[in-house]
Amino acid sequence: MSRTCLVCGMAVVAPVCPKCDSVIADQSDGSTVTVDIAHQGETVRQAMKKLDRSLVSVQQGRAKWLRVIVGSGLIREEAIAHLTSAEFRGDVQQVEMPVANRGQIMVQVKP
């Protein structure tokens, strides 16, 4: 899969840009992707599958953060446990639960 180096703009297939020597996997545009896993009638199991698919998608892209809309019930509790475990394993860099909005979880994805 070809990606564009965010440093020099060259189309790159290799893990390191041959033009500027930047590591492609470490590049991020700093953006945030938002996914709602709790408000379309999902079961807890469906919500966790949606969360996992979203994490993979964001890690393959350029975004730095994934904002997960979880609501305030069982899906929220399961998502917190799921993401805290992912952080412990090193699958994501950081998990934050903003005090101002308990219905979302911010996940800093690994580059």
C-alpha cells in the first residue's frame, strides 16, 4: 500500500522515505477520528467489534487520536476495560476519559 510522506510529499511504499529518511509509520497529521459505538442499537459485543475495527482503521491511517462515543451504560464500562487492557499491552499509546464528557473516551493510537 502506497502512502504519502508527510514530511516531503513523496509517494512511498517502503517503511522509510527514500527522499527524506523519515519513518513513515511514525508520521501523523495530528487529527482525531470520531466513532460512535453506542447509539445505533448495538449490543456490547457489536460495540466492541466496532471499536476494534475503528482502532485498526485509525492505526492504518494518519490520525493521532480516536474519539470513541460510548454513552453511559454497559458499553462504556466494557470499552474502558477493553481500551485499558489495550494500553497495558502496548496496543495503543494512551487512553483518556475526559471529566467534562463521560460519554466519550479519547485514545491516542500508536503510529
